[in-house]
Amino acid sequence: MERLLSKNSLILIGIVCGLLLATTFLAGCTSTAPQSPTPAATPQPVVTTAAPASTPAAAATGTPKPTFTPSQGNVVAFTAASLTGVSPTLASDFEKAYPGETVVFDLDGTQALKTQVENGAYADVFISASNSYTNALSKEGYFVNGTVKPLTSNYVIVILPAGNPRNITSLADLADPGVKIAMEDKSVPAGTATVAVLAKLANDTYNADWNSSVFKNVVSYETSEPAVATKVSLGEVDAGFVYESTYTAAPKNTYVAITIPKKDNYLQTYTIGVLKGSTSTGPAADFEKFMLSAAGQQDLLDFGFRPLGTS
């Protein structure tokens, strides 16, 4: 009896232990107790092919120009910026004279246009505000032989903002202390012309001190002639040296002008030529023909340019 009880006790203990083990196992599988925390995943940079957000443009005196490609019947004319005012009229009249042909002007400082040509930019025609740049490109072999020709001419003039707030009444006043003047950089044809004009004025009418004082008053040297005109029209400067054509092309009452005597002035000669890289040589030749024709010359005259041979 005692042995049976002992045996039964052992069986009972085994059953209890088994139940306890099963309970523990099930608790482990269904437990809601918090697990050990795992480190949060490190955020990864998002890669996108979308265009970046625009950022403020750096200060500049000019605006970026488009890149042109060859197109039969379309003339790309790299043109001195001082023709900005007359360019829409020239384009319209050329297209009337040669139906089916068009012209697109890339307007910039001649020195910049020359560099673009040398760096492989496409253009059919080159119009320079100074024959020195055309001569340089000719020596480098960029023009179709026999196509480089004189086009027109231009004198230098002084412009003041509308209302003339500084009350400048003569060239002598440009040397007054505090006068703010804008002119083109000497690398720009209009800048070269302005330096020559000031030297003549100092020698013939004023003196070296006047010349020095004028240059001390220059607060801005621009890389294109229209950029000087813009500073004057906005009243950012009291006076600026530009070509007569810029003054003539401007809307009425935009500027007050002070003329410079012809004996002291500098007559800038413009030139035109067809570039060897042109794939539209027929229309390019037509455009040059139009620019030299009575119609093209009249357009230039209407906007303040002077005929060749002007004294």
C-alpha cells in the first residue's frame, strides 16, 4: 500500500510539473511584456531627379544669352549691344524684304561676342561696335572672305536721368565732387571711345585735373553700353556715357542729354561680316545685303546711328 501511494505520488508530481512547464511555455509565446528597445533607424537622404530649387542669381551686369543652333533660313546675328533699340525694326524690315527668312539677334558687348565665337558658339553674322574686334576675328580666320564691311557709325553722348536731379548743366559739372558717373569698361568699344573723348576734352577744353576728377567720380564700369543707360534711367547714377543711338532709341523723356562737340568726340565705326561656321550662308548674305541697303541704313539712321563718312 505504501509502495502504491509512493508510486501514485510520483505520477501526480509528474503531472503537476508537466502542467507547470506547459503554462510557462504558453505564457512565453503570448506575453505582452515590452521587448528590449532596438535602435531607431537612421534617416537616409532622399535622392531625387527633380530640378533643384532656384537660388538668387549672383549680381551681374548682363543677362545670360541663349545658345543658338543652326537653322536653314534663320540668321543668328551676334550683334553689339548698342543696337538693342533698333534690332526689332531691323528684324521686321529684313523679314519683309526676304519672305521666309528670319533673323535672331544675340545682343551683348562686342568683346563678349568675340569670345563666344572663339569658343565655338554658333552664329551666322557678326556685327561689331569696333573694327578692332572684327580685325582680330578676321586674322583668326572666322569670316567668309570678302564679307567684312563697314556698317555704320556712332558718336558718344552724356545722358542724365529724367529731371536731372543733380542739376548737371555742362560737361564741366561732371568733375564736381559727389557726382556719380557710369561708363563702360575699357574692354567694351563704348568704353574705349569714352576714354578717348575724355582725353580730347581735357586736352582741348578743360585740363588734366578735370579729367582726373571725372574718373574719380566713376562709380560703375559696365560690360555693355545698355547697362550704363539702365543705371542712368533708374537714377542709380547722375550721368553716363553712351552712344547717341541709345539716347535716340529711348522713349521720350527718359533722359536728358549733354552733347559732346564733334571736334572732341570719337566716331565709332561698326562692321559686319558673315562667319565661316554658318550653315545658312544664303540668308546670312541676304541679311548683310539688307543691313547695307538703303532700307537697313535708314533704320539705323532713324535710331540715331550716323551714315558712314560722317565727319
